Amino acid sequence: MPDDYTAYRLWGRFPDAPRQRIVRLGLVPLTIGLIIAGGYVMARAAGAGWHSALVTTAAVPLMLATRINPLWILLTGGALGGLDLL
């Protein structure tokens, strides 16, 4: 294999290329859609009790208002569910 990072190096070499701007603008809605779809699937798989709704309602503002990694929030919710507190 010649160089596994050729595309990466070319991407960094031409940061102001018009193609990069088009690709970035095209990836934004795709990324947002995948994140929303993943959250929807996880929410559908969870129980629909008031405990779960309370945890979800607390997790959303916490994620949006702080710089806490969302994986910690997900891990906390999983631990609460694993301990049968939800």
C-alpha cells in the first residue's frame, strides 16, 4: 500500500478549495440527521415510563448547556437502567 493517508494529506493541503466547502456543507445535514435518528432509536427502545421521561428531560438541557461529553450522560442513563432505577 503506497500511503493510507493520501486523501487526508490532500484534504489538509488545500483547506480553501471549493470542493472542501461543498463537502463540509453537505455533511452537516447528514451528520445532524444521523444524530437525531440515533437518539430516536434509543428513545424508542427505552421504556416509556415517567422515570425515563424525567431522565431524558434532565439529560437534554445538561447536554446542551454544559461541555460534558454526551457519552457520560449516556453512561449515567445506562447505569440507572442497569441498576433498575428506571
